[in-house]
Amino acid sequence: MTKLNKTRKVRKYINPYLGGVLLGIVLLAANFVSGRGLGASGAIKSAVVTTMNTVAPSASEKSGFVKEFSQSHQGSPMKTWLVFEMMGVLVGGFLSGAFAGRLKFKVEHSPSITSRKRLILALTGGVLFGFGSQLGRGCTSGSALSGMAVLSLGGFVTMMAIFGTAFALAYFFRRNWI
Amino acid sequence: MGPLSVNELISENTNLFLAFIIGIGFGFILEMSGFSSSRKLAGVFYGYDTVVLKVFFTAAITAMLGLLFFSLFGWIDLNLVYVNPTYLTSAIVGGIIMGAGFIIGGYCPGTSFCGASIGKIDALVFIGGLFIGVFIFGIGFNLWDGMYMAKFLGSPKISETLGLTDGVFAFLLIIVALGMFWVAELAEKKFPREEY
């Protein structure tokens, strides 16, 4: 294993427990600064609401989805905390990848499936995750992780539902990963 | 003192700027922990790489303990911190759909942005899927509005529901997490993979 890492110029990932402590400090900082946790799917919701308002303003006015969003957000739907945070995620991920020599365009997949199949699965998974994140009022970051940090019952329930389902279905999708 | 923006100690624009800075930290740490790789993320469900479990629970516990201690020291008013509301039905059904999306797509929303930022095309396609999924939810909102609003319990804390104090619950969660870490380390030894 050490030989393998020496031959690659790519830097290793950090210790996962250290990564967890650092991520916890970032989450704590979010709560201390803004009184809220981290998130991801909310930024996509902002972008979708903006698109709906622009493309079909009359139809989107009637949609309960847009109404619900507008009630909790004032001003432009793109000027929200999560949109700015997710722009930061793109920058931060890029910087870490650049320092570690991991910047590379590629489709990552198991050798037992084709790139095409991987992309179809990625799209399908994305559609499901996008839909589920709206129904569940947040994704792994906003509902599960941030919810757990503030001891939210819903956060723990969503976390168990996400990981429980993924574990339960893992056997059926094993060829895509192993 | 905290939360700074809720107590109006910083302006709204400063808050958004800090959101960007916090996001940089979030993305940087996700990437350097290996969350930009879908095969590394999916590893937790097969035991060959349990980085997700370790990072996720360590982060949740660190933040949870941080908030409890900050509150104890009087640095933050936890009543002003947002506690996610609990709509039991949608929390479970939404979680199940997200779990299926996770094992099929290999990412969750945050990690897909992280993967896309270093050039993972599968992550970019996953993000495309996210937009479609959110759009479908928005378009058909009236169809699942009932399920979305069902079984509203307010914003209870899990410690209250279990009849424990926050501190005791936190302590028990740490014990559970340590147990899971122990199992995770065993699993990685049992299902080793050199390169993926």
C-alpha cells in the first residue's frame, strides 16, 4: 500500500477522524455566525425557483412550492445563505483538489461497468436525491448532519432513513461499485 | 453573543460573505477527506472504505459538543439557533428516496458539488439530476403537498423525545459512534481494496 502511494504523485487524503473534527468546527462556525447549519440542496432549490419564476412566472405564482419558498425568503431567491455557501464549496473543493494534484476531468466508475452506464446511474441517483431532498426538507448536509448537531429529531430520523435505505439496497447495486 | 447574524452583530451582507467563506471550508474539508470520489463514498455500504461514517459522525459530534459547550459558557443562545422542524412522514419517505439516490448515484448534493469542482463528470451529471428532481418536486407540488405537511411534530429535540438531558444524550451518542467506528475499522480490514 505504501509503495502504491509513493508511485502516485497524488497526495493522500487526510485522516477521516481529523477531517470529521475539522468539518464539525466549520458546522459549529456556521451555527455561531448565522444560527443555522450547513446545506446543499437548498441552493439548488433557489436556482430552480429562480428558473421557474423566469420561464413561467404565471404558472410558478400558482405553485405551492414557489409560494412556500417566497414566504421564508425575502428578496431575490439567489441571494440566500446557501447559494453563497455552495459557491464557496466549489471554490474550496477546487483549491483542495489543486493542492493535492487531483484536478482531472474523468468519469469515475467501477471497472465492471461502462462510463455510459455510470453516467445514467449518476443522473438517476441525482433525480431521486433532488426529489427526496425537497420532500425531506434538506439533504445529508442540511437535514441529517446539521440537524443532528442541533439534536433535531427530524435530523436523526432522516439520517437513519438515508443510510438505512442505502445499506438495504447496497446488495442489489453492488456490481456498480465493487 | 452568538449567533452573530441573528443578534444583528453583523450585517446581512457580512453574513452572506461569511457564508461564502464557510462554504470554502466546507468544500475544502470534504475534498481532502475524499468526498469528491463516489467510489470512496459508496465504500461505506460495502465495508471497503468507511470514510463517510467516520467523517460524518465525528463532525456531527464535534459540532454538537461545540454548541453545548458554547451554550454552557454563554457564548451562544441555543434558542436562536435553527432546529430543523420534524414532519415525520416526509422525513422518512424523503430519507428513503434520498438513500436510493445515494446508492444509485454515488453522491449526495454537497459531495457532488465537491466532486464536480475537481472535474468529476459523473458528479456534474448527478447535479443535473438534482435540478431535474427538484424541478419535478416543484412542478407536482400539489400532488405530494399532503404528504409533505403530514405528521408535523414541531421542532422537538431527540433528547426531549427520549426523556434525556442534552448532555446525557450526547454522551450516549459518542458511545454509539465509538462502537460504529470500531466496527468500521474491522470492516475495512475484512473487505480491503487496494485501488479504486
